[in-house]
Amino acid sequence: MENNEAVMTVIDMTRYAGRLKDPVLASAVREAGLKYHLAFALGANLNRPPGERDQAIIAQQNEVAKTSLEAIRRASNRLDSIERRLRP
């Protein structure tokens, strides 16, 4: 990511989740943040030439990225739901 502010927001998601009163939104934000950290950690283990990379780690990183995106989608959907409720 090129935008440093966006990077820091993602890194701090788990901390921000604790400030959210809505349990569904807090859970989704926390999960997205934790999955981001796990995907980054897995990626750090792939710093070698493509032919030497562990395919199991790549598969695990892809799965983590997928579940992180699902958590982000849940958070976004929850925000939309809250907004619709507040602004009928």
C-alpha cells in the first residue's frame, strides 16, 4: 500500500475494534485486522525466489486474505445496516 495513513488504519484495526459498541461490527473489524497481520507474517516468510517459495504457506496466505476480505465485507454490510436504520 502506498498510502501510509491507510496502512496504519489497517494495522490499528484490532485496537479500533475495542472502541466499537456494536458487537457485530467490532468482531468483523477485529477479525479483519488480525487476518491482515497473519497475512503479512506469512508473506514475510515468502521472501525468496518464486521457485523456492513454500506452496503451503502461499495457500495459507491466500486463505487468510480471503477470510480477511470476508470480514471486511461483513463490517461494511453492518455499517450499511446501521446507516439505513439511523436514516430511514
